[in-house]
Amino acid sequence: MRNFLIAGNWKMNKGPASTRELLDNLTNEVTEAPDKVEILVCPPAISVTSALSAVEGTDIKVGVQHVSYEDDGALTGEISTGMVLETDATHVIVGHSERRQYFGETDATVNKRVKKILEDDLVPIICVGESLEQRQKDQHHRVVLNQIKAALNGLEADAVSSVVIAYEPVWAIGTGETATPEQAQEMHELIRDDLADKFGEEVSDSVQIVYGGSMKPHNAEELLSQTDVDGGLIGGASLKADSFSDIISVAAKLAG
Ligand code: PGA
């Protein structure tokens, strides 16, 4: 069976010094990942080396929040997969709704990024999710399946088996409003069935599909106990060591 992935998306929070402080607090509580649970933190790129040194000797993995799909060149402000590979970071968040909303990320650029990330043996965490308006118009199934179709366009089943998908309903991100466990399970199952149709059962069984959108210690158990919810992409609650480690404990309990 799949491992849980408990991943923190720190967004634009924590420079190198405050990263060290947060991770020193976290590693006071957790150093070994519980059986069948993976722990990941994704700080801003400037803090990645600080994060890696703070988690050295623990099972906590480090990822980044964005990369270019180009190798190098005149692209002020961007970072490349090659730069990520010079560190020990493992995962890259792609297509987050904030990138789609504020930085011109489209389904086509998500696809280019996913290909580049996989080519360089990093793990993409592909974010998909509908807006409130789309859900109210009952378009959420179609929207999410289209985002996934575009993100995985041109990939072989083998490659698809190493992606992570994050279902993040836009209306639940940073709002304190969470999808109900039934809503989350319904969407995760839809995604898994779609992967099975296109890439086969084996692939669909192996892909981690995590939930994101106001996951907190108090609602983690009901979300993580759903059959097709394999973890969380956690924003706000990952910025405090105690709330993040509480969610890790919930995953540990359910995995055990
Ligand atoms: P949130 O963010 O937990 O603060 O809602 C989740 C995300 O955007 O990945």
C-alpha cells in the first residue's frame, strides 16, 4: 500500500534563519518518520540549504515550491531543476493555485514543468483543484480531470507512477474552510479511477494523492482516514512545529 505523505508548503514564509528555528523545533518533536509516513517541508528556495542542514540525520525531506522548465539562462528570478539537484531536495510543487492565479501558470506550463522535473528525477507534486464558482456550477469533476489530463500530457505510465497529485479545492486554501471528508474522498477516487483508466491499475494504486486546503490537527484524522487520501499538502498548519507534528502523529496512528 501507499505511504502517507505529510508535506508542508511554507509559501512565502521563513528565510534561512527562521527556517532553522522552525525546523529545530520540529526535529525536537520528530526525527524519524513513522512507518509508512513520509515527511516533507517545502520552504522558499532561499531557505532550502538551511532547511537541509537543519534536518540532517533525520527522515525529514526537503522540497521546493517552483522551478523553471528551462535549463539555465537569462530568466531573472527563476531557479532550475539543475540547481535543485545540487542540493538534496527531492520534491517540487507544481501548478499551485496561487501560481496559476498570480504568476501566469497555465495547464501548458504545468505540463512542461512536470516533464522537466521527472526528466531530472525529482518528484513533482502536481496541484489541481476547482474554484468555488466552478463547484457551485457543478463543474468540479470536469475541471480537475482536465487539469490532470493537461499536466500528464505526453507522459508514459512509468513516469506517471512517480508523480504526486495534490487535490486542493481553491475555496479551501487558506480560508479555514475544509472540504468534508466525503467531498475529499469523492474527488480523490475520481482522480484515482481516471489514472486507472488511462495508465492502468498498477500505476493508479501507486500514485500518492494528497489533500490540501486548511488541513489542521483537528480535521486531519477524518480526512486522512479516507481510502484515497494519502496525505496532506499543508500551508498554514505547517508553519508551527506543534501543529505540523500533530498532523504527522495522526498519519502515524492511521498507518500503524
Ligand atoms: P492551507 O494551504 O493549508 O493554508 O489552506 C494549503 C496549500 O495552499 O497548499
